[in-house]
Amino acid sequence: MHPLTTIARPIDPSYPTNRAINILMLLISTGAAAYSSLYLGAALFAALLQGFVAGIAIFFAWAISRELDPDSEYAAFLPALICIPLLIIVPEPGLLISLFLLLLLRIVNRTTGQSAGVLDSAALLLLTGWLVIGGFWVAGLAAVAALILDGHLKGPNPRQLWFVTLLIIGMFAYLSLFGSTLTALSLPAASWLFIPMLITPLLFISVIIRKGRILSGGDQSGEPLDRGRVQAARLLVFSVVMVAIATGGEGAAALLMPVWAALVGLGMYECVIRIGKGLRVG
């Protein structure tokens, strides 16, 4: 992959946590396929497809958590576990949206130790366009913010200015041609599910305000990750989730399920750690 991309991260099965997530994905995929076939009566192909989707959703929850909090490798399994019961309620989360946010995280925080290559930025533009056309308009704003951040934070990537320009031109062109067909945004109707979906990601603020430098190093460079980049990536994804759910309601939360679980799970883990430390000190 490296001749084509600089932000791909291999999952080395010899590493314990990588091996654990591979096993968990296999178990969840098998269980979801069996559930779809035996309990819901789905055809074989549909059941296998549902198992695949479930396994990938679990992976995205784990992988996004690893990007959001590189120093807490075991905490990333809590969001993956949170996803398991949610997959019964939300059997078809937005996997492309999860992939999009994973790319944003890696471009901004540079966990690979390298800046995004030309093909990486081009792929982000194509994926952004697809999501915006599909109705996830927040992707356009998020991509612009990510490219600007990558072009101005420590070790700036000046090439991103050209991609920002292309993205903004493309968005204006799309709005000028098809803007009249877009529906106006409105706050969703209040329900008992909407409020907890919007409030629980606020737990992730406990991770954002954590002090200290980032100890994890980049995959290729081995140098500790830049705290400013990691914090910018956290704030960006947190903002995307909050804005999307606030404007899109339960439907947006369903599409963002793996990312939502990452914010909630990491926030819960951090709060428990903080409470434990407080009790020991007390």
C-alpha cells in the first residue's frame, strides 16, 4: 500500500491488540451472519453481507478510537464492544462516513509519521464529494477544515492548499447547479433517543482536556506524535459528530454509530480512570 498511500496503517497480527481485534471482528461477523440467516430468515448472500458490515463497523469503532487516543490502546476495545448491541438496532451504519472520518484523523494527526500523499488527498476529495451528494453535507466542511489544518499545523503540507481550492470550487459548483434541490436543515423532533445520543458524546471532552504530551510515535518515523495535531483531529471529529446529530437527529446518529461509539467509549474510559485516580488520592 505504501507506494500508493502514506496514511495506511497495517494491522500486524503479531501485535496482541491487533490480533484481538481481528478475532473480535471474525466472531462478530460470524454471529451477525448467523443471526441474520437463522433468526431473521435472510438469504445466504444477504446474511454474509450483514456479517461483513458488522465486522467492518466493529473495526472502524476500534480504528477510529486508536486515532483519537493513540496512547490508550486497550480503551479502543470499549467502543467496539459498545457497537455490538447497537448493531441489532442499527444493522447498516454509514461505513463510508466512518472511512471518511478515519482518513481525516490520519491526515491531521499523522499517526503514520508521514504527511498525506497526493493520492490520499485526492481520495479524500472524491469521498467527500460522494458523501456531500448523498446528503451528508457536513463532510464538505470537515474536509476543508482538515486540509487547512494539515497545511498549517506543525510540519505543514503546503500541497493541501490546492486541494482546498479544488474542494471549495467543487462545492460552490455543486450548490450553484443543484442547490435548489437541497432541503433546508431543521432541528429534529424531540424524542427520548435524541437527547442521550446528543449528550453522551460530551463525555469525550474528558479526553480532549487531558494534559500531557502524546507518548505514541508515528509508525514510520517513530517520533512522538505532535499534541497539537492530535488535539486538532479530536476537536474536528467531535465537532462533526455533534453538528451532524444536532442537525440530522437519530438518522445521523445511526449513520455515525461507529464514530459515536468511539467518542462515548473513550469518554467513559477516561472518566472511570479519572474517578479511580481521585479515589486513590482521596
